[in-house]
Amino acid sequence: MKKQSIKGLAFIAAAGVLATGCDLLKDLDYAVTPNPLEMHGDSVKVKVDITFPEKGIKKKAYAEIYPAIGDHALKPLTVVGEKATANGKVVQYKPGGKVMYEDIIAYSPDMEVSDLAITGKVFKGSKEKDQIERTKIGDATVITPMLVAKDFRVIYANDQFKRVTEESMTAQINYMKGRSEVRSTELKREEILALEAFLAEAQTNAKIDVKTLKMVGFASIEGEEDKNNTLSTDRAGSAKEATMKIAKNKKVANEKAQDEASYTLTGKGEDYEGFKKALEASEMDAGEKDLILRILSMYNGATEREKEIKNLGKTFTYLDKNVFPAQRRTEIHVIYDKTGYSDEELVALSKSNIDTLNLEEILFTATLSDDLNEKLRLYTEAERLFPSDYRPSNNAGAVLYMQNKLGEAKSQFEKANNLQDNPISKNNLAAIAGVNGDRETAKSLLGEAAGAGSEVNYNKGILAIQDGMYDEAISNFGGEATYNKALAQLLNKDHNSAVSTVDASADAESAEGYYLKAIASARAEKLEELVANLKNAFNKDASLKEKAAKDREFIKYFENASFSTIVK
């Protein structure tokens, strides 16, 4: 058999012709799709359409064809003449015909700069008649999916810090049985003096803004219900007058508390709930407590309940002396907005006296700094002071991840998730797995991280690119313009959108961004744009010259002077 030859340069246009010098097999045409071959999802798919011309294979002949990518053998193909006894794909002698060949093989780095070639043997009957010499039918391999940036995103757990919080200062005035006058002795009690001091401070402290003063009056459960309703309202009113008098004191002078419009008055009537709580807390015999509670549940009307309780004799006397007095009261609730530390104060305290800050304040203070070491210090201190909360451990891990200390970061994320199983730390552990190339673990963890944040979908998008699922990747990346989204669009054969996306991203002028745009230009057959983008990429990162010189995305330009000049 004569040596095979490729007619012209047809293989560059995804076609090759095998011409032989014997009559058994001749003039076969090989069309490789795509050509060059492409790697997707860690594999290279090979599809070859083989055209047999009229009388291209003798009736009793058959051929064993062995395709390979470089040194990596693919599955063999046997083509059989119509009267041959071998097993394989039959091709008729007179009309010829077509045979489609497909295979898929795991990508290996040495396939990047390689050829798709065939060898083989030709038989007649059971005897080998000739060999098919190695013939290149295509190029290998485009590996553009490997340009994916493994910039898996981690999530900081949010603080619940509020600069302004609604607070309440509470005091209580007690009354004699059946009375609503405020006794002078009540105004000397410790909690009323504390109310006085608070109102004085609120007048001068810009961080305290009194909103309203609520007076809530109560009566004990003995006596007529209608009278007790009125009595509780009167007690709320007398407490208001007493509070306004305190506010007018020169040492206090609280303007808000002197204004009647600041007050709300509520008479709650007989305090059955308070009575039950006081009863349960009293030293009364447990059996007697149960009896009184049964009476309260059995009788709906206040009159009937009181009558039955009075019939208990000594028990009622005990209640009248030890339980009822606490119900004869008005609760004073001063509702105010409290403004916390300023940013400057938080930063200063975090360095001088961090133990005075609560967890939310420390977590918030960490967000005020761009210094990763300072963030880590604050999160480490928060771990020390609040060891049961998962957020400091998680956030310390996020800082370590940004510092590329993956082992330490993983330990922190695991610690956080052990403290509280949570989707945020699951996402962050997935990021570690993704960077380390453990895609299956990353996928599993991301499946448990739903709701943690947009970072989860972004990370899923990276994995989708690596799996060759480009539509899914684009969907996961959402509306944000990023390099990886542009790459997914390019791989999805939408090079125009890819260019628009990367131009709107942070990588518009990065070496990687320019290189991606160069590939899009090559696919669109825009030589000038290709050259301009590669020049910009090389100016940012000269090492990309070596990659471009062998990148099969640019194979049709390898002999072009403009291209070859810039990659030297």
C-alpha cells in the first residue's frame, strides 16, 4: 500500500482525506467536529464523519482503524465491505456511504498540544493485506474551560448591631388598698430615685432620646370589678402626676417628662396574671396554692372568684397580707431611643478595652477595617469573649481564607459549624473544597448551604463551568458581571455577550480579561481585535505569550504574521 496523504490542508477546515495505493480501501474523507477538539467537563469528545466514496471499500475487504489523541488511544473502529465476514459497520461497495465515529476520553495535559490521528490495518478475508500509516485528521485540544477563576466566595456572618436601640427604664409606685394617692414614702424608694436620676441624665445626654412614658395601673383581685377598673385607671393618672412633678424638679428639669403629650395612661383592672405569678412564688402550702388556682379556673366572674377565695378563711388572710399588696401598683415605663457608640468610639474601645463591648459591637467594628490582620484580631477576641456563638469563628475563617491560609480557614469553618450547624459555614467549607479541587464535596456542601447568600450560587457557577454545564453556570452567576460569567458565555458560544460582560466587570482591563476577549475575537474572526487584546494581555502578564503561542483557540492564526510577531 502506498503512503497516505492529506489532500491540501483540508484537515485545518475540519476535514481530512485518506488516499491509499491499493484497491481495497481508498480516498476516505474524515471530517472532525469540532476541529480543533475541545475539552469540556474534564473530557474530550471526538466525533468524526467518515465518507466512503463510490467503490471506496472492496466488497470482501474490511479495515480496523485506530484513532488516537497523541499517545492516548481511542476505541477502534471496524468498517466492513458488504461481503466481508468481519463484524463492524458495513459500507456498500457501489454507492459508498458514511460512517459516524464517536468516543470520549478523559483529558490529560499532554493532549493540549497534540493531534487527532489514525492508524490501522486492511484485511481481505482473514489475511492482513496492508497497514494504514499514521495520518493526522485533526488538531487537539482547546482547553478554554481551564481558564475558570477558582475564586470561590466565602461569606462573613452578619452582625446584629444597631446604632440606635429602643430601651425601657421601669419603675413602680405601690398603693394602699382601695386608694390611688401616691404616698410621699413611695417617692423616696430606690427605684423612684433611680427614675429621677435617669430623667436628669436624659435631659443632658444626647444619646438618650425619651419617646414616651407609659403609665400602667393595676388593682388586686379583691373588691368589686368595676371599682377596681376605675381604681387602676386612677392609679395610672396619679403616677403620671407624680412623674411630672419629679420632672419639674430643678435637679431633673426633663422637658419631655413635663409634657402631658408624652404620656399614655392604661388601667388594666384586676391583675389576675400577676396574682397567679405571685401566688406561685409565695411560701404558701402547695395544696392551698392548687386549691386557689382551681377556684380561679372554675369561676368566670370576678365576684364569684373573690367570694370563694374569701371563704378560705386564713388562706385569704395570708393572701391579703402577702400577695395582694404587690398588685396594687402602677408600672412606669420610660421608652427611649439609645444611641450607641460612634464608629470612632468603637474602634478606640476595641483597642483599649474590648471587654466592655458586646458581641454585636465587636462584629460590627470588624467591618470598619480593611486590614485583614485587624479583622482577624477582632474576630479572635470575639471568640474569646463569646465562645458559644459560631459567627466569630466563621468570620475568622473568612479572613484566613482571604489570606490564603486554607488549612487554618477550614479548621475555623468546621469549628463554627460544630458550634451551630449553619448554611454560611457550609458554603465556606465548600469554597475550601472547590479551591482544593474536591468538586463532589463542594457540590454536596453547597446543596446544604441554601439561603446563605448569593455567594452560594456564584460558587455553584464555577463548578458548573468545570462540569461543562455552561447554561447552568450562566444562570447561577445571575445578573452580576464577572469574569467567570463572561467565560461561561464564551464557552456557550455567545462571544458577543462574553465581551460585553467582561467589559462591565472588574476584569475589563486585567490580563485575564484581555485574554478572554482575544479568544472571543478569534472566534469572531476579528484579527485586529485579537491582536490588540493579546497585546494588552501581554502588557499585563508577559507569561501569557507562551500560552497564546500554543493555544488551539488561535491555531488558524499561527501562520499569520501579525499574530506570530506578538507572541514571540
